[in-house]
Amino acid sequence: MSLSKTTCPLDCYDGCSIAYEGERLKGDKGHPVTRGSLCSKMYGFLEHKRVDSAYYKGEKISLAKALEILKEKILQYKNEENLYLSGSGNLGKMQNITKNFFSKCGYTAAKGSLCDGAGDAGIKEGRGANLLLPISQIEKSEVVIIWGRNPSVSNRHILPFLKDKKIIIIDPRKISLTQEAVMHFQLKPRSDIYLALLIARVLYMTQEEDVDFIEKMSDDFDDFVELFESIPIKELSKRCGVEIDEVYNFLDIILGKKTVFLVGIGVQKYTIGHYVLRAIDSLGAMLGLFGKEGCGVGYLSDSSYGFKNPFLPFKKSTPLPSVDFSKYSMVFIQNSNPIVSLPDTKRVLDGLKKSKFIVYFGLYENETFRIADLVLPAVTFLAKSDIKTTYGHEYVGLMPKIRDEDGISEYNLTRYLMSEILQEELESENFYIDEILHSNSIKKGEFYISKSSLDAPYKDGFITDSGKFCFLDDFEDDFEDDFLNDEGYYILSVKHKKALNSSFFEDEFLYVPKESGLKDGDRVEAVSTWGKKAQFVVKVDESLRKDCVMAYCGNRRYNYLTSSMTSFEGDCAVFQEMKVDIKRVS
């Protein structure tokens, strides 16, 4: 029985190394980070039913016939406005090869993020580029501050590297790691920016900031001081729900210690998301955490930094969270389920119904599959060659083709379309993969590692024009009054350990605090700030603050409540930019 090695393609921090043997997926024990275990999603990956055929108007057809229809429709609508929307269910680099065709055909791309875009934009404003905080640096730390992130669910392979460290949790929920933490700030949702400013204010009052780092490695620190001093300290405390004495205790734990912040996407699912990460980053800079061994601020990094990108950009784009499908004749949807994953579900459905022709190219039968005019069956990561850079660690994953499957890969689809419609030929798959791999990696044992992650990030300066860190100097918050009042519940959207957004597992419950007076199985109607309504069955969750409710990402009712507005920067969805009122229904 032969054994082959590959890499998990899923949108996740871990990027697990996989051993494939006899139709089974197992963890590769030799990988320095993932060390032989997989998550439940990957252990059960081969059990999930895939799209078994091409379909046209709901009827099964051959793949050859489907490609002919696709070619015909692309030519039919070539002089009209058409849309290309690609998801991130598979993070292999070769998934992007389809851009080389649709960009040349003048399609509009749905750009932006349903995940991390606001925070990423904020980090780039301060640092110039969002470099990875390597696992090797986290391992050297003494204190780990986990801020709006739940590694036990979304990044469990990091847990061994947190052993014997002092852990501080900053989260509206009591996550599983809370019981091991020396401190937990159970702050109000959407108040992370005020907590960062409060800590900075107290740090400055105690004169414990890293003066040497600030003078040599940063710009505009005086403006940051003016900003956090412009809000009364009691007001900062009130807005985040954290007492000033707790901040002093926090600083007592971290000062003089090698400290890392591990920041999750929960803190930035708001219009002000980029300001939040800039504020947290500015606090990190005040503490002098950049460029030093065992220190840093880690977020979902730009794992492609330094690697060559052989795929074409689009000349036209529209923000993904607010895309108006009704404006486009043909909509090509790849590896995505926008009916569930995009905000404001009713708007998305209404827009798609007005499009003339919808193509779904993916693995699973989902809501988007069911309304598509043409369905193209994709193959899994086991049936195509690819490469993956991971935003959670420094190793580059190779993904060789291991087996044959029914369906078509992104590369083979693009090769067909380029040849048939544009009369152009693609380079080979291996040409693109080698070009990416060797542009910014070195061999380390049997694995490759990104050259951008060999040292403590920003050791030689920042990627800004001045080479220095740029502090936050101002911010605006249009929703502060709505979020400060005592009416309604804050709503959180979080990751489920068995699901990847709308794939693999469904959880349709709304989780409520024990103080709500509700009980498991009650049916409620939730009405959001935007006046949108949805009904849920509830479960009581004692991990929540008394003023919070929660739904897991991929909940098929949740986005009936949300708005299609986007973050101020980063074109990111703002899934938590609302409060909800809840009433029991019969």
C-alpha cells in the first residue's frame, strides 16, 4: 500500500501536512508544526458527498457538454457586464489560475473579504506589510495574549507551543483556554479599540513604554498619545467594561516578559475593524514587541508576502460584501456559497435571481449549487497539483496530484477556456508551482519554509516608506451610541470546530446567555439594528456575557439579519455591526 504526502487546502491557520494511504487521510508525524494530527474536518473530508456530475438547468449532463455550454455562454455575454466571484474554501495557489482567463475577458471581480480584510488593512497602514509571526517566535515567548481568537477551535496545532506560558484571554466569551489563563478580560463586543487605548493610557501614565523602540523605530507617537488622552480614562473603562485596576494587573504580568499577542478576526468584524488592529498594533509598538525574539503581534498574516504572483489582476472590481448580482448578466462562482456566506441573504438571493446565467464551480451541493444554471464539478485537492502558503505558520505545503477523480481542476478548466476562446496556451502546472515555490522559500529538512519568516518579523525595520512603524493618530466610530446603550444583545459570529463556514457541518442554533430566561429548544425571533428578522431555536451557553448572543459562522439564518455595508477600509464584511432584540415565539 503506497503512501503519499500532501497538505490540507482548507482556509485555516494550521495548514496540516497529510499522509494519504489506502483512501485514508492521516496526519504526517514528521511535520514540525502539525505533528501527525488532523482536525475533524479533514479526518472526515472523504466522507462528504461531492457534486457527482455536471448539471444544466437541473439535469445531469456530461462534463464535455458542460464545457461546451460554458464556452457558448461566455461568448454570448462577452459584450455585457459579467462577474467573477471566487471563495477561499481551498487556499491552494493554483485556484487563482482562473483569474488569468476571466481577467482577460473583462469580467468584474468581487474583491474584498468575508473574513480578515479590515484588520489586514489596519496592520498594513501601521507596518507596511502584514508579516507572519512565526511559530518559532511564539514558542520563545513567556506570555501569550489571545485576543478575539479561539485556538482550540481554529488553530489547535498551536496549543503545544503555548505550554508552560502565562496566558491572558481577551474575549467576550469564556473560551476553553480561559480555565488555563491567569487573566480574562471579558470585554464588551466592539470595544476592543477602547481597551487597547485604555491599556496604552495606563502604560503611558506609569512611564513603562519602550522609549528606545519608540524613538528609533516609529513615527507619530505623540499623535497616538494625544489620541488616547483625548478620551477620559473612566470613559475608556466604561466603553470596554474593564476596570482600571485590572489593567494595572495586566501590565504587571507582561512588563519585562517576552510577550506575543495572538489576535483573531472577531475583533474586526465591524466598520471600524482596521482602526481596531491599528490600535492593538500601536499598543504592541508602545511595548516594543516588534523585531525582538519571542515577541510580536500575530494576526492572519499575508502568507503570500515575498512570493511571486503569476496570476493576473482584474481591471474592474466591486466590494464582495455588497456585490449587486442583479447588475451582471453572467455570474461565475468558484469555491463559494454566497447565498449563505455573504451578508444580507435576501438581497443576495434577489440579485442572483435577476442574473441571466449563473455558473457554480465547486465541490459540494449547497444553496448556490441549487440555483445555478450550470454546475461544473470540481476535483478535490487530491486530484490536482498545487502549493499552499499558510497564514498560521512559516512552512510551505506541497500538494502533488495523488489520484484521479471525476470533475475538472481549476488549471484544466482555464487551459480549456484559454485555448477555445482566446486561442492562447497556458504554461504547465509545474511551471507555475515551481515559479511560486522557488521565488521565496528554502528547503529545511524535507519541508520548505518561507524566507520571509526566518527571523523575528520587522527585525530590520518596517515596510513603510520611512521604514518605521506608524502609530494610530485618529479614528471615527459612527455606531458608538448604539453599542453603548443597554438595549438588545450584542451578537457574535464565531467558528465551529466541525465546520468551515457553510461546509461540512450545520449548526442552526442561536446561543443565548443563561440570564436571558430562555431555555434550550425555545423558538425566538431576532430583530437586528437594521430591522431585519430571522427565527431561531436557542441553546443556552454559559460562556457568554449576559448581554451577548452567538451564532456559528455558516448558520443559514444568521445573514438574514446582517447588512451589506462594508468596513471603512479593506472591503470587509461587518457581520457583528448590529445588536438584536429577541422575543420568544410559539
